[in-house]
Amino acid sequence: MDFGDLFSRAWRIVWHNKFMFVLGFMAALGSAGGSGGSSSFRSSGGGPGFGQELSRIWTQYSAIIIGMGCFLFILAVVFWLIRLAGQAGMISAASRIEAGEKLTFSDALGAGTAKLAPVMGLSAVMFGPLTLLGVVGGGFGVVTAVSTATANGGQSLDGMIDFFGVIMFVIVCLICLLAPLYFLITLIYPFAQRSIVLQGRGVFASIRHGWRILRANVADVLLLALFFLVLGVVFGMVGLVAILPVAALIFVPLVFSAVSAGTISVGFMIWGVVGVVCLGFVGAAINSVLISFRSATMTLAYEQFVGKLGQV
């Protein structure tokens, strides 16, 4: 594969059709990790006050915490749908533009939303079990930690640290076991997704097709993955430089205010959630350039791979 020609054609598609950046922004929304602010709970001397403070916060604000959790879950689902529509729209647009068509943003978005249902099914089948395992594991850890602190408000900070250390050890072991499977899924998924959008295959047929594409072109696929891994690190550093000042303006005054007051107010928690969402939007805007370029590149590569297999 001529990677230089592949990258130049992909960049021309994106640069001369800048609505691809908007679709890239949509695709980035669902994956914008944002920068999480870590909260500091002040305790008297680092002893039993930690468990008592955690117990007090949960008792006083449990309804608000649960409500914010439900709101964030709904927001995550909405962003997931927007992300999938943006991804499908970019795939369709890159293929049609390369074929010589003239498209607008509404054309590309319409093509993406038309394929939203099968793309949702593909994402749920390939990533749903791992996501569910992570959510259940994380939720179990949080509930166990809160219930332990509530039941034993006099537990020392050292004991709580040991408890969280055990949880983190279990999580790291799970990550090590599931990482190879996740890596394989991330290699198959882009081709299965394009199989649905460009060739109209069903969910499971597209997964089998994506596996065939990967097996027949494993060296080229790994080189593409390595290239975008390095490029992702570069964009991550640029994004970090851009986001840090914004994060400092949002969170530093609030953290100092909470520490000086010795407690965490409802306003602090709400503002923290708003700050995380704002940082997510900033990160999505930065990542939209990389995501749109990567999507166009993978679409062109997919069409070359399919041509080699004689399955056009």
C-alpha cells in the first residue's frame, strides 16, 4: 500500500470538504474523555475523619449524586448516538467524494442517520459486553466503598487506602486479561462499520467481513494503527496544552474554595459536572481534525482492501 498517496488523498477530501470537521466533532463528542477534576476531601489530621466525611456526603447528597449520575448516563447515550451518526456520515461522505460526487453537510449527515440503526447494533455487539463489564465493576467498587465508609465512619484513611488498593488491583488484572480482546475488536470494528455503511451488510455479516479484511491485510492494518497511535499522542499533547488553562480556570478556584470551607457544596458538584462537559466540548473540537482525517483514511484503505479481495 502506498501510504503517502493514501494520506494525501484522505487529507484532500477533508480539507476541501470542511463539513467533515463538523462530522468529526460529532464523532468526537461520544469519545471526548475530558479531564476529570480530582476532589480533595479535607479531614482532621488524615485519620478517622475521612470515613466520616464520606459518609456525611453520601447521606446528605445521595439523591443529588444519583440524579447527576442518571443525567450523565442519558447525556452519554445521546452523545453516543451523535457520535455514531457522525462516524457513518464521514464514511459515506469520504467514499462518495472520492468517487467524484459533490456533497453538503446535510447530505452526509442524512446518509449517516440512515445507517444509524445497524451501526448502533454493531457497536453494541462489539463493545457492549466489555462496556457493561466495566460499568458493573466500577459501580460495584463505588457502592462497596460508599457502603463500607457509611457502615464504618471511624475507619482510618490508611484503611480506606488499602481497601481502594485491593479494588484497583482487581481492576488492573481485568484490564490485562481483556486488553488483547479489546485491541482485536478495535482493529476489526472500522472495517465492519464500513461494510455496513458502504455495502449494506448486516451486523454479524459485517463483523465476519471485517475479520476477513484484517486477516488479509494484517501488516498494513497494524502500520495504519501505529501511525494513528503516534498521531493521536501528538494531538493529545496539543489538546492537553489547550485544555489545561481552561481546566485551571474552572476547577482550581472551586477546589480551593472547597478546601478552605472544609466541605463540598451542591453548587461545587454541579459546577464540576458543567466544567467536565465544557472540557469535553473543547477536547472534541480539537480531536475533530484527527478523527475526520483518520476516518477518511480508513475509508479509502477499506476500499483498497476490498478491491484486493475482489469483493467490490
